[in-house]
Amino acid sequence: MEKKTKTKSGNKIKILTIVLAMILISMIGFIGIYTRKQNRMQNIVEGYDLAMDLKGARVVSIAPTEDKETVIKDAEGNKIDEDLTDEEIKEKGYTKEEIDNNADKKTKENFENAKNIIEKRLKDLGVDNSIIKLNEETGEITLEIEENTNTDQIVSEIPVEGKFEIVDSKSNEVLMDNSSIKEVNVVYGTETNGTMVYLQIIFTDEGKTKLEEITNTYATQENKTTEENTTDENTTNETTEENTTEEEQKEIILKIDDQDVMTTSFDQPIKTGKLELSVGTSSTDSDKIQTYVKKAKSIATELNNGKLPMQYDVTGNEYIISDIETDLIQKISIGIIAVIAILAICIIIKYKLNGFISIFTTSGFIALFLILIRYANVKISLEGIFAIAIIVIINYLLVWKLLENSKGEEIAEKMQKTYANFILRIMPISIMAITFCFINWIPISSFGMVMFWGIVLLLIYNWIITVPVLKMRGNKEEKTEK
């Protein structure tokens, strides 16, 4: 008798603990956790990652650079290089017209090529949710991308031509260009005074040969000079030091879009076909290292995806708010809440205390679900909101089935059978959700990701929370009846 009393008391404590835990989770999921920061209260729980259809987007337009020149031509169409006034032009029967130096580059093929390159750059920059439109007549490209902390940096990199050159620092001779590049990576190196970031350029077979020739020539020049200065008895030590220093300072300049990015030198011939260029200086400061990494990744993105066929300028850059009205979101939310409330009332009326306890566990599930999709990097679109509603309804249906089998004998077997049947029934939905996750279109992928995480959570959550609670309640009622 004493053992039964202890068991009964222990079950009450367990159920009460679970209910209190669900209340706490519900408060975190629906309200958040607020801490004081800089004289204001801030919610430290991760926010929702909304898609562009809900939070708006940055709309950027880029167009081929206008490179126009006014020229004077004679009656036969020949260009006149003289500097003439309008009166002199008229007297000699010449004409003055404005020509576009980029006219021969403005072709449909080049416009399509530029669009493809920009799509690749956006993908490398981690911009999956974007819309790109091309005006085939003018070459103008319009992009809709998400607004976040990296948007300005992305916008600045989109129109970069990506012209790559390695030139001699003194003669300005072009030693290598884009045609020699196979792949560009960002790598790290550990040194005594910190971490070093390198831009690793891997060249094609032809580029590998060319790189070896260039670096061998530079290294040979340095060695020859040192040897000559050492064997010449008439050369003073002072001259030797000056000549050696001069050769050691021979450097190449890496240029992108005619801008000097970095200057370095070759110590010895490079036969691997890989050129590693340091970005910044070695450091132990994580912020500095990340700055160098970001710069290196920016360069790698521009070079890995090819050179734009022409220069582009940003002609438009503005934030466009979502065309889905707030009232619509509110109406959808109210509708979902109303459905949840009706289902909850029906469960309480039919199953009384068991139903009331199940509502607490269901509230905990919804709150935990909302927390999960925030930390699982799920993009929430309008379709994702509908998926949340579907998961909540499916969860209620599972709870309802579990409540139906929480009375009578062999409760454990009944619930296991209920669970097995439920898994079989939702199998087609699960397969659909997994398939949708891999579709690279936000409305569909958002729906799929929400459904996937929802199904996983409701199966795990109800098995470790709802089922044990109902078993304890069912066993208690069974003993009371006896």
C-alpha cells in the first residue's frame, strides 16, 4: 500500500514538472527572454529569418558603363584629330557626332554572359534567395536580394569587372591575366606571431608553365647579380649591398580592375602552378583576421567566376518593402490561432483533465517548434507560415489519437500501435517535405523545411513528453477504477 502511494505521488510530481516545463518553454517561444542592454530591454532569442516576400528586398540595377566620345569626321567619314571650333567644323563641311566606345561589346551574347557571371558570384557570396532580370535590349540587369548586414558589401562587388593582371612593378609589363587562372581559394597559415590569410591562385597548365618561367627569371636575376658582385674584386662592398638590395626589391603587382590590390615578390621559382599572396598581415586578433578573410573571399569570388565582358555601373539601389500587407499576415495569424483554440476546446470538453494536460504539452510543442525553426536557419515565407499551421493541426490529430488510446488495459501497446500507424500515414507527406527542401525556390523550400523540422519534432516530442504523461494518467485512472 505504501509503495502504491509513493508511485502515485511520484507520478503527480512528474506530471506537474512536465506541465511547468511546458509553461516555461511556451513563455520563451511566444514571448522571448529579455535582458538589459545599453539601458533598454533586448530579446536574446533568435529572430525569424523572413523571406523577401514578407520583409521586402534590396533592388539593385546595374547597366553597362557609358563610354561616349565626341568625334569630328570629314565628308568621307574619316576621323579628324584637330581641335576645331563649331564654326570651323561648319566651314570645312565636317560633322560632329557622339560615339559609344563600348558599342561593339553591347551584344545579346555579352549581356547573357554578364548575367550568368553575376548569378555565380551571388551564389559564391551565399546569396541563395535572389531574383535576376535582364533587359536584352539595353543590357541592364536588375537584382532583388535579401536585406541584411552583408547587403551593401554584396552590392559593391556585383558590378566589379573582375579584370585580373599580374604586372612588373617597374616596367608595368603584363605578365599574366584572367586567361591563366583555373581556380582561386582562401587559405590560412600559422606563423609565430599569428595567423596569416593567403589568396591561393591555382593556374591552368599553360599558366603553370608561364608562372614557372616568370618566377625562374626573377630568381635567376637575383642569383646572377649576387654572384657577379661577389667575384668582382674592383666592386666595393657598398656597391654589392646596393645592387643586392635593388634585386631583392623587385616585385610584381596584382591588379583587379586596374587597381593595385597587393604588391609582393618571388623568392624562388614556383613549379607547383600555385601562387599564394598574403592578404594583410599575420595577426592574433580574430576581427582583423575576419576582415582579411572577407577581403580575400571577395577577390576569390570575382576571379573564380570570370571577367565581365564590359564595365558596369550601379544605376539604382533602393529598399522595397514587402507587397504583402500587414493586415493579411494578421488575418492569417488570427485564423491559425482560432483553429488552434477550437481544437483545444474540443479536446478539453471530450477528455477533461487528460485533455487539459495535453493542451499544455501541445503549447510546449508549438513554442519549441517556433524556437527550432529560428535556430535551424529556416527561411520563413508566406508558404512557410501555412506549413506551420499544417504541422500544428497534424500534431493535434496525433494527440487526439493518443488520448483515445490512453484508457483501458495495455495502454503502452495501444500507443505504440497508434504511433506506428501515424508514421505510416504521414510517410507521403514526409517524403514530399524532404523533396521540397532541395528545390532552389524559396516559397517551396521554405514550405518543405518547415514541414520537415515540424514532422521530426512532433514525432520525437510526443514520444518523450505526451506519451509518458498519458501513460501515467491512464495507469492512475485504471487503478482508481479497480
